[in-house]
Amino acid sequence: MIAVQRLDENPCRPRHFKPPPCVAIIPDGPAKQALEACRSRLLVTGGLFALVFAVVALRVVEIVAVGGGTAESQIARFRAVTEPAPSHADILDRNGNVLAATLDSPSLYANPKQIVDATEAVNKLVRVFPTLGAAEVYAKLTSGKSFVWIRRHLTPAEQYDVNQLGIPGLEFEHEERRVYPDGDLTSHVVGYTGIDNAGFAGVERGLDDVLRGRREPLELSLDLRLQYILREELQRVIDDFTAKGGAGLIMDVNSGEILAMTSLPDFDPNRPTAPDPEHPSIPLADRMFNRATLGVYELGSIFKIFTVAMALDCGTATVGSTYDASHPIRIGRFTISDYHGKHRVLSVPEILMYSSNIGAARMAVAAGSQTQREFLARLGLLKPPKIEVSEVGTPHYPAKWREVNVMTIAFGHGISVTPLSFATAAAALVNGGILRPATLVKLPAGYEPRGRRVISAKTSEQMRKLMRLVVEHGTGTMAAAPGYVVGGKTGTADKVSGRHYAERKLLSSFVGAFPINDPKYLVLTMVDEPHPNKQSHGYATAGWTVAPATSRIIQRIAPLLGVQPVDESSPEVQRALMVESLQGKRIEAY
Amino acid sequence: MIKLSTLFWLVLASAVGFAMFAVKYGVQSLEDELNRTKRAIIAEQHAIRADEAEWAYLTRPETLDEMNRRHLSLGPMSTKQLRTSVTDIPLRAVAPAVENPIVAVADQPAESPQSSIPTSTVASISPEKPTDGPQLSKAPPPKASAKPVAPRRPRSLDELIAQVAASR
């Protein structure tokens, strides 16, 4: 009012100016109603806004104070670039050497609809890939489809060359490829994969589920250095004695870890179907066959260690027991005779030392068929071995365990097992009597998996002493490795051909453990059909073939494994390996 | 008065708007850079994987064996080369005292055939040696004969051990 008055009182005010009324004019009637409606609408709108802002404010408080929902929802937008996990984890050996790796490998495809000049494109492509069929590629490029593979799995250099060609319509598809840097060295253990990285053999197949979608590499128990030595020495035996093939493995007897396992002939997992450049005549099926885990063999005399252990453990024999081995045993149509015949009564150590079939047969008969079957079952020899590779062989053994079977099984005929099963069981005989499953996966250092007691510690100790005798005085003298106290057993089996045993076809094997006074490692070597040569004086038996190889292997691997050499003639070692029943007796050379 | 506050809010609003867009574009460019870096890291990781595989290929036992054969000819370690403790190492025999000290010094580095004989026995014998051997000169035996192990600076580990063993 004051302002109005003041304006009115202003003498300089224009005449036509009328000051606006400053007091709210309260309209009546319909105008008032309209104003009220406006006000209420404003209120509702304001309320809505307030509500929305309250929600926003609450959300802000939630994000800041409470943590704001899941972290994933916040970083989702930053996930534009992430590394795709390799479809399969790498495989390493126990020292971290790469055995199998998944690498990026682009594949070249074409969109024929975008190809301008097919003839020129083909000419250029053939220059980069000389092995590519020009006619075939031309047919593909003029097919009118919108997607044709030109070549899978290019090397980086090839990819660069194709990019340099600058042909429109050629594209790369991101793919992965398994590479095996060590090639045929670990072929049977690691195995190989197909073009889409599905495991086809070995650990690749056996542990496919584990490897798939795993980021951390898988460490195997394998030691690449040992693997190389084992394979090289085995190959040497095969070459020297023109054998068909062979298998070998090195095992940690206290943990069951397999440190090396090889089967020869083998293949290159990078090109599994390509012929071997050095031996093109060997059929593919033979090279792909894993003799160590899939092949089942009548291993022959090395089985006698089980016969002796059984007899000692169940009490039907002591180390001092004797068996008449003066005459061959005739049973049914079989005649059991000795290869290194002594034609006299032999004691238990002598049966093992001279590898007497007659003695072993009599020992097994004395124990009985039930005991023998149960004992072999306890050692896991009547079931396929459990191992991480997919190829495992089912043992063959007689359904009805008759007396003749008892006798032949006593010296390793009439029962076929895989070398792996044999080694696992033999490790239990020397390690104190605990059977531990063989494994290809690296165990933590010092970890001893829980095993199953199969023989008493005392029997195991006796077995170690007897196996030492075989190397000291018996059939396995060539396996001796001075300083490493090797103990073992030779085995030379006649192979079955058709329904008969073939005299000329042998399977020579040797199982050795060292240092036998406190066994740490076991070496099993086997060669299939060795032929005598001049150096071996016409022999192809285990004592002349695989026993010297075992000696060489042990001398080479022991320093790598950290085994301290000892003086074998020292009183401590002599005392630890003394066989009481032979004390004071002259030990006859076999 | 009213105009001033309006101006203030206008400026504030535009400043906030500008800041918001600046931050937004800043974040976007940072995100782009992050993605670029991530892509580079992944490319680098793939390259490393390829290099690791290549390294494994280049250092496979077969190649190393071949290279060793060509350049080094190292053989497997024999048991003779392994000793469990220092005391197992045979002590080098002290060179028998000779008249001409120059010859004695020249002989020392060469492996003596008596190297396996413990020092104590040699030390007890050596003073008598000059009398057995032919007298090459009239000069009295040098100090070396009186003190078989002269405490001088050892030139090799064997010498050091021999000295320590002799002084015990």
C-alpha cells in the first residue's frame, strides 16, 4: 500500500500510468475455482518430483553408504575388453616346462560374395600357401556362399603375408590351437587334441574336463629330463636289438608319482597322423598304441617277485625254505622247465636269483590258488589300472584258476597285465608294503597319499634283500649301477602267437628299484621282440637287453633326482642287505 | 537483486553442466584408453604365451642334448664326481721337498700321483726324502724341507684344504 501510495504521489509519473494493484485480488466465483485447481495440480506435481528426488537421493545414499548393489553391475560397462580364457589350460611338467599350450591361431576364411576377382585372389593365395590346391580354392571362391574356410590355424607370419596381399573379402577368425613343444617326447602321456581342441588321447582326453575352462596350468608329475633319458635309452635298446617296440616308466615308490613314462614307437602330437620321417614303415596304429598303460603283456619272470612275496607274506615259505627244481614239471600238455637250469634243490633266494620257473611254480602251488588270486587282486593286478590317461588296458587272467594256471602265473605266464599295473604293485613290494595308486599329477612335495597295506613291512624288507641278490649275483648283474645299490628282477617271456608260445619271440623286461636299502625310485623297462645281436653273444634275454639299459638310466637319472651315491661295500649297506640264510655259503653264479 | 541471483544460478547451472560434460567426456576418453591398454595387455599376453611355447620348443631336451654334443660335450655325472662331505675329498699330498725350489713350485699345480695319500703320512716321510734322493746341489735344503706346508696364500681350493688339514 505504501508503494502504491508513493507511486501515486509521484509527481513525475506519466499520466497514462496506473500503478498495478499490489494487494492480491481474490477473485470470486469460477476464477477462484480455477486458481484452486491450479494450486492443487502444482502440489501434486511438486509431490511427484519430491518423491522422485527422494528415490534418487536414497539410491545415492545406498550406493555410497551401503555399497551399491553388486560390484559386477558397476563394472559391467568396463568389461568391453576382457581376455577370453583359453579353452584348455596349459600342461606343465613338474619343473614348469611347457608340455602343452593353447595358442592363438587365426584361421582364414573368405566371403565369396565380396571377392572381386577370384582368379587373382587364388593366384595370390597360392603364393602364400604353396600347398593349397588352386582349383579347389577357386571352386570355393566362386561358390556364391557367404562363408568358406580357406585354411585353419595360420602362423603369425602367414597371417602377416595374407594381410599384405590386401584381397578384400578375406577375413580371419580367432581360433585356438594346442601346441606341444616337446613333440613326440611326451606324446603318449600328454596325448593330443583334435582341430577343435577336444582331447583325443592321453592326459588331454583323460583330464579333458579338468583342463577345459581352467586358467591355471596343470602340473604333471612328469620330469622332462627323466622322460628324455628314459626314452633315449629305451630307443637305444630297440635299435640295438631291432625290437618291435618298448615301454618304460620311472616311478616315485613312496608317492606313486610317475616321473617318466614312455612307449615306443610314438608319434608327434602336433601332427598325429603324419608318418614318422625316421621310420616311415611303422604303421600309425602301432605308433598310437600306448604300451605302458594300454598294452597288456605276459611279463614273465619279473612276476616271480609277487610269487615270492606272496609265499613269504602268507607264511607258506621263509627265506630259508627250499624247493626241488631238479626235474621239469609235467602237467597236462605243459612242461615247466628252467631257462637257467641248476637241476637241484633251490632255496628261495636262489629261485629268484637264477629265475627258476620250477621253483616258483612249486612255491605258488604250496601257497594255493585261492591265496595267489587274492594276493594278485590285493595288488590291483586283476583290475585295469587307474591313471589320468584315457588308455588303460584290462588284464587277462584265467576265469578258472586251476593248478596249471597257478604254476604258470607264478612265473608270469597265463596272466597279462599292463606295465603300469605291474610297476604300481612292484613299488608296493619295495616301499615297505603300502600300495599307492600311480598318478601323473604332481603332488605337493613330501606328500604321501594314503595307501593300502598289501604286505607286511618285514616281507617288504626281505623282498628288497632278495632283489638286491638278483643284481649282485643273479640274472640281473648287468643292471648294477655302482653307488646306487640297484635291486631288481629280470623277466624274459615267450610271446604267445596264436595258441602257442613262440620260442623266438621274446618280451624282455626288467624291474629295478634304487637305492634298494631305502627305495626311492622304481624303473621298469620292457622291450617287445628283441633280436639277439653280436654284442649280446646271441642273447636277447632281459639280462642282456633291458638290464644294461636300466643301469645306464639309473646312472644318468640318480644325480638329477638327488640320490646320494653310497659305497656299496660299506658295512652299513652290506648289513642292511644281508640275507641270513645265505651267510657263509658260496653263491653260485647263474 | 533478483537479476543478480538469476545470473548466479544461471552461471552455476552452466558451470555444473559444463563440468558434467567435461567429466563425462573425460571418463569416456579414459575408458577408451583403458580399453586400448587392456587390448594391448591381452595382445602382449598372447605374445608371451607364444614366446613361452617357443622357448619350450627351443629348450627341449633333444635340442639341448644336440647343442651340448656340439659345443660343450658334458657327460652324465659319475659317482666318482659326487662326494657327500668335504672330508671325503682326498687331500692333495704335499710335494716332496726337492732341492731346487723353482722345480718344486712348477710341479705343484700338476696332479701328483700320491694325491690320495693323507697329508699326515707324507708330512712325516718328506723330511727323510732328501737323504734318499740324489744330492743335486751342495746347498742345504731350503726352508720347504723343514716346513713342509709353508703358510702361503692358497691358489686353489685343494691347496686351501690341504693347508687347513696340515695345520690341524
